[in-house]
Amino acid sequence: MGGPAKIGNDVRMAEEPTWPGQYIIDRAEAYRTPTWTMSKLAWGTKLRDMPSKLDIWYALPSGKWGSLNQLFGTATRDVIMDMHNELYGKRKVPDTCVFNDFGPIAIRWYKDLNRNKVLDGKELVSGQMFHTTPDNEAEAALGLPVRLMPSHGCIHLKPSDRNRLFAIGAFKQGTSFTVHKYYERHKNN
Amino acid sequence: MNVIKIISSRTRVLLLMGIYFSASGGAIANSVFISPLGEKVDSELDSISVSLNSENGWLLGGYKEEEDGNNVPYISLVPIDGAKARYWPLTEGYASQLFEREGESYVLLSTGKTLKIESMEISLADFQFKPNSLLVTDEPELIACTKIGWAKLSSSTIASCYRVDGAWDIDVYWTRMDVPPKVCGGDLKVLVSSDRQRKWEVLVLDQKTGKQLSSKKVDKPEVAASICQL
């Protein structure tokens, strides 16, 4: 499921349509961005509950631990446990981060302006991407029906569809795909 | 005196940095925390998030951890006179702040409901906040601001500041959790942002009416900057 057909009103970042066009897959990555609080940490980052310090520690690439309170600039433990309760029905600090808004892996694409199937020149990786969401990952993990929600412009995938598309090679670098306009409909021949 | 400031920041940090856990092999672990006055307070809570030195004793908000790792939110009152502590499990939300008003002690829950502690008993109080509120000041009126959701798909996309008695309520795009709204020199100051957090502005609001008294454009504040200094 993509973004809304018209620009939305989320003051944090307005929802936008998934822009129609022909694109090329560039790469798949565990995406991080400071734009969204929960996406400062990559999915799967190791976490350690520190109740005596009212903090949560997260694993740094160096092997040391960082303070989530410091990263977010506020007390985090109550909120993180509450979010985990909403998603998985247990109020606890999970062993790994399951809150990144872009899920475990985001598939990035670009518009191939010079049609050479290589990201080069003035081409930029799009801010819109394929990804799952924490809600859908939790639903899938718990065996519940997965309900897709409209995005801010990205294309939300069900975890099972993400896996299937990976398995058939749809997200290999250089793969071409088309985002159709909202009013366009698939026709069976 | 800004009681909320003390509860939310100073006491919260000082008290809880002093928590340590006693050895326990049972399902219920006892913890002891050191108050700012240096006294040790025994508690069955496994972790304590908020605390208030009330007239009746130490009022605590925290959790008991179950064997499966689930943390059950609790309110606890540890009497001054050494009487047995009381524990009340919460069925919804968690204790986000504790405050006093007109001699009574209250618990603000993350759901927006408030609980009143009276004569060692707990009951639902009349004050109704919005969910995920931060109580900014409790005198002369209760003024709170809602916290915007941390998740991208959160339903809480608009933050607001309001007087709990309903006298005023305004939308303000308050996003920096490390720079919370505060009362400075008698007025409410709120840091807001626009244009995908590229522009920053400090709004000064009248506590009584919510009317915007002034606004000032500022550079992106440092982490944990004091709103009163901006």
C-alpha cells in the first residue's frame, strides 16, 4: 500500500502520493534516519534493559553500549515498554529493536535518468521505498491478520510479501518496476 | 514553586539513579531506593519510574516484573510511619507523573486518567487529561501538553497544550522531547518546529487564557536545552 492520492496533513512530514514512474532497484538495507524518533535505531539493534538506571542501552557498532535516554534526549523505558505492549502484548524491553518505522529492511530505488541501470550522475536514491512496518511485523510474528496502513509515500509491504518478492529476485539490484498512477487499473487480457 | 519540575526532572533522576536491587531468587524481587534525603525505602517494585515524597509517605510509580518478563505497572505508597506498604496494579497505561494539588497526591497515567491517593486508598480523580500528556505546571491551574507519538504511523500526530479545566486548548507542534514546555517567568514557553524540523520557534503563551503573547525564531536548539533560556 502506498501513500494517499493527495498530499496529507501530518505536520511532522506531510503524507504524499507514491510518485508514478519507472524505477530501478538500487539496494536493500536496514534503514535509519533521525527524522523519525524510532528510526534512529536500526531494526535488530541489540537492546539491554537497565531498570536501575531508568534507561535502555543499545549496542554500538564498536561493541560498547549507548544510552537510549541520551540518544532520544528523554526518558525512554516507560514508552518503549508501552510500545512493545501495544505491538506484542508484553510490557518489556525486547532483546532487539523492533520499532524502526521502516522495518527490518527497506528496498531503495531511483529514477534511471540516463537509462544505464546504474545509480550515477545526477540520479538520487528516492526517499520513497518498499518496507514493512513495526505493526505489520508484530501482526505477522503473532500470526494475526496483517492490516496494511497508508504510508507517507513509501510502499508498505506485508512481511510475507516482502519475503516472497525477495525469494523470486524482485529486489535484485537493477530490477526495473513501475509505479502506476492512482487511477490506473490492471486489466486482464 | 514549580512542583512538576521537581517531580519530573530533578527528583526523578536523583531518586532513581540511587536504586539498587537486593538479591532475590523469587518471582518477586525487592528493591531499595535511596531518596534525595539519603533514606532507604524498601519496595516490592522491581523498577521505579516516578516518585513523590508525599505527606503520607513515598508515592511510587513503577513495575513488578513477572516470570515471563512482562512488567506490570504499579502504584505504591510506602508510609512514613513504617506501616505496611500498599500496592495497586494498573489495568491500563502506566504512571507517567505524580503531583500534588491542594494538599492531595495524584498520579497521572499515560492514558490521561488521574488517580487520587487518600487515606492509604486510591481512587479515580476528577482531573481528565489527554492521553500521553506532560503536566507542565500544577499551579495556579493544571496545564499540560500532549506528547507527539514516537512512531511514524502513530495516531498522535498533533501535539497540543491545554488547561485541564478546559479553559483553553491550542495545537502546537511540539516535537523535541528533550526540550519540553515549561513555565518561565509566569508564562508558558513551547518550542515548536515547522518545515520538516528545519525552522524553530519559541511560543510564549499566557497561562490563564492560552493566548499567544509572543513568538521568537531561534536556531535549532542544542540537545536538552532549557526552553527558558531560548
